[in-house]
Amino acid sequence: MAMLGGLALCGATATTCYHWGHDIKGKVEHFNSITRVIDLKWLDDLLKEKTTNLLVLVSGRVASAAPFICKFNGPLGLGVVFEDKVICGHALNVGTSLTFVGEAVRDKAGNLMIQKSEEQRLMVFSEEGSFDKMVENMKSDSEFYIFYSKIFGTIAVAIVVMYGVDFVRKVVLPYVRKKRAENAESDSEDDL
């Protein structure tokens, strides 16, 4: 029974680690597929080609001490486009590195905006390279979980083999020996 408990534990752990690893890997692939915008002129050209669901990563440095303007929607002004209270309505130091990951759209006045998409929340990073660090950490986590799923899967297979060998030794071999002994007795009786 202890072997079966170990098999169940290792199998469940292997399966869970495998699914976590591949779930994280899918998110990494999604983040790596987001269009990186080098300058806003290019973003303007992209929006002319694709008007919906244009996920972009825009990086740059704050060039003005003016507060960030956030747009609200809904009857009570709920649903902030920029979800980070650090940025909305506040001025940041000139030269601060910012990265926005979201859907590029034009508002009714034709201004470029980065907003939350249906697929994912708006993400704002205030350190240079922090988005890439996050993606790299997620990639490491994915590899970690997939690696451990292989280890626990191997242990589960080893338990199955040990259980099989134990079953053969305790059940099959005595049965085969008994049958051989019965056949040997039957043959010796026939010889008489």
C-alpha cells in the first residue's frame, strides 16, 4: 500500500508540475509574441494596418513633468485604463524609464492610447528592462516545473516497475512454481 501511495503522490506531483510549467511557458510565448514598438511613429503606422487587438510593448523615458492622464469609463468612472495608482494623476521624474504592455488604440479624438485588452490586464513597469526580467524569470520557473515533472514522473515509473517486480515475485512466480509442480506430479503419475 505504501508503494501505491507513493505512486499516487509522485504521479500527481509530476502532473501538476507539468501543467504549471506548460501554463507558464504559454504565457512566456504570449509575452514574446507581443509587438515591441520602437517609436510612436511606428505605432501610428501599425494602427493604420490593424485597428483591433493590437497588443504592444512600448518603452521609453518620461520626457515631461506633467501628470499622467488616465481615462475612466462606466457610469461611475470605474475601470481605470492605467491600473497602476503610482502613475495615474501623478507626475514622474523626467528620465524615469517606463514600459507599457497593453492594447494600442485611438480614442475618439484620435489620440494614441495604451489600454487594458480583453486578453490581459494593462501592465506598467518603471524600471528599465523589468518586463524582460519578468519574462526571463517566468521562463526559468517554467523550466523548473517541467524539469521537476520529469523527475517525479521518473520516480513514478520506478515505483510502477518496483511494484510490478514485487507482484511478479510474490504472486506470479509462486503460481508458476505451483503449476510446474502439479504438471511434474501429473507427468510422473502418467509414467507409472
